[in-house]
Amino acid sequence: MNDAYRRLKDRFARIALLGEAQAMLHWDAAAVMPPGGAESRGEQLAALAGLAHELMTSPAMASDLAEASAEGEWDAANLALMRHAQSRATALPTALVEASARANSACETVWREARAKSDFALVAPYLAEVVKLQRESAAALATITGLSPYDSLMDSYQRGIGAADVEPIFAAYEAFLADALPRAEAIQAAKPAPLPLPGPFPAATQKALCREMAERVGLDFTHARLDESLHPFCGGIPADVRITTRYDEANAAQALLGVLHESGHALYERGLPAEWARQPVGEAAGMAAHESQSLIVEMQASRSDAFLGFIGPRLHAAFGGAAEPWAPGNLARHWRRVARGFIRVDADELTYPAHVILRFRLERALIGGDLAVADLPGAWNEGFSRLLGLTPPDDAQGCLQDIHWHDGAFGYFPSYTLGAMAAAQLMRAARAALPGLDDSLAQGDFTPLRDWLREKVHGQGARLGFQDLLRHATGKPLDPADFISHLTERYLQG
């Protein structure tokens, strides 16, 4: 490790601290900030983004990157990631970075009102400004990365995965879904309807249960918080993870499964290698990798027969009523029910990828200039009808339902389905490595799965790219066949 590399580590630690401050301000804005604070918050975020960008693009940074050398696998990977980050940053003028931060903050604030009113026209001009700035950023990044503009944005979320990789995977899944969805619906219709779960479900009871289940998964609340927000998310920093959910007293599953999902994200952040904290190599391996961790907890483990046998009696004790509705088989008919619907975050795992495929196609068109923001609602409804045979009745259940585009996150959506596929692949490998895994889950014990994930995924940080991380954990790169096998076993075997 030479002096230049040491200086780089100090600079990247300072940049990471600015990012941590931004993360906490984002959480505050989503969870507790009063509406009147939005304009000031946008200025704060823009200033922090500008400071971080100035540090990243300073002449001293470029000079040290030219001189730096590092020995050992982790240091070499860290230096490579530093160079990757700096090359992307130099493509973007500070003024563009700050303008994007302001536009994203303003658009996100208006989106909350537009969604509540189902009024796309209210947010359309703000979204148009966000898209314009994203196009400028994508074009600038493309000159440095050598990728297409859209792939340059995808690279922000998952290195090494581009549209050309995703397109055939999504096309194959669309073909699978066209056959599998009506088959799954027919199999489901031939079975007895699930018994209603006896509500209502008091929010206070849900909160206590959600916290208990997050702790069961392994979340340490001396380093975490559970709060409420319009859109459930995991934020904060590895030492202070913030997860949120939303409560519906007519539907306890929404909050509970949401917390299990976000707890998977939180465990990843908490399990990152502490010795590489605030260094690029100490970060998560990307958003597809991150989604694999939330989904292995929520979809693979928490909806398994074994865990349903554990949680059923807990739900019965918490909410009362007859015991039969809380039996594992009845919970499975509720929590593993296939139902075409409009809302992505409420979708079952068979139809969920269709929601992602739609967004992938639309955001590529928006960034490529082939779709105007004003035409988004119509394009959304047409695409949704083609994929799932439904037409959203309003924009709140259509193009206004997600925060992502309104917060400037373009190129993110493919990570959801890539993560679902990776989760199935990781769970298959975990079951092979841990023969008693289902016995543990039946006791509500996630420790064996958590420890395996910490070794194979969390503790690897960003040392490995997405495909190499899967090779390390499972012995092969992403294999969508494992996801198809999982869905077939769960939904298509009568």
C-alpha cells in the first residue's frame, strides 16, 4: 500500500460520510419530515451531493489514482472500484449533479400529493425535468463508460449487467408466464378457497409482531429502527439501519411481510465487512444482490411451509379468533396466492416480474427519447394490459404507484427480478449446504441461513461482481432455471 492509496482511502471515507448524511436525510424526509421542510431538504441534499462530487473529481484525487498501487485481493478490488467511481463522477459536472438532486427532491415531494390524488398532470412537469436531467447524465456517462446511455444508468445500480443481458431473460420469462399464469390460476381455483383471516388487526399489535419477527430474522435493534412511511424501504447506514413499513388494520400481512423483506436488506447492510467500512469494496455488491437478500428472507424462507408452521400460532396468539385460519395450509393459500393486480409491491412472486418487465421497457424508452413523459400513462396502461390482461383504473394504480422515477432512479427496476432469480438460486444452494435448514425455520430460527449468507454474500462486500458473487455462493452464474423450478414446485404442481 503506497502513500497515494492511503490518501485515497481517507478521501473515500470522507465521501462515504457525506453519503451517510444524505442517507439519513432521505430517511427523515420519507418517515418524519413535515411537508414544509421539502424545499430546504432539497437544498441540503444538493449541497451534500455537490461536496461529494467535488471531492471525487478533484485534481488531487486524479493524481493519487494515477500513482496508487495496492497489493492483495481486497485492496486491489478497492482500488479498481475507486477508479470506476471516479471515472463516472468526472463525466458529470457538479452543476448537473446538484440540479439532479434538487429536481429529484422536488419531484418526490409533489409525487406524494399526485399519487394521493391520482393526478399525473400534477407531477408531470417535475418528472419531465427529472427525466431531462437523467438523459443528460446518461449521455455524459456513456462517453466515459463506453456503454449505451441506459446501460450507463444500470451500471449505477448493478455493475456488469446491461440491457442486452436482461432482455433475453425477461423475454423468456414473459413466455413462461403466458403459459404458467393461467395454469397456476386453474390449479388454485380447483382448491378450497382460503378461510378468511379474522381481523381487524390493531396497528399496535402489528408493530409489536413486526419487531419480534425482525429480531427473529436477526436484526439487532441497537443498530436499527422500524418506522412508518408511504413506501416501505430500508435506508440509513450499516451502523444505523432504518427500515419502514405501513400498517393496514384490515391486512396484517402487508406490514409483516414488508418488514421481513426490509429486514433482509438490513441484514445485508449489517453483515458487510466492518474492516472495509466506508470504502468502495466494503459496500454491497449492487442492487440485484441486495434484492436477492430481501427476497431470500421474505419469499424463500418466510413463505416456506416450515416457517408458516412456526408463525401461524404466533399470529393466532396475537390476533385471536379460531385456530383454523392460522393453520400453515391456510396461511399458504393467503401468502402464496396468485392474483393479477395493479400494484407491484402487493404482487405475488409469479406475476411480480411482469411489473418489472413493464418498467424496464418504459424507462428505457424514456431515457432513449422514444417516450415522452406526457405519454407515460397511456403507454403504461397499454403495456400492463398486454402483460397481465388488466387495465389500471387510474394513475395511482398505474404509473404513479412507485417512487423510483420521481426520485431519479432510472436503471434500478431490473434489479428486482434479477434479485428474485438470484434468491431462488441462493436458497437452493443453502438447502444443499444446510440439510437441517427447514427444521430451523420451523422453530423460527434464521441463524443457520443468516450465517451462511454472511459468509457467502454479506461478508464479500463489493469484492465480487454480481455474477462472481453467485459463482462464489452457488458454483454458477445467474441461472434463471432455478427461479422457474422454484415457481413450478410452489405453484404448478397441483
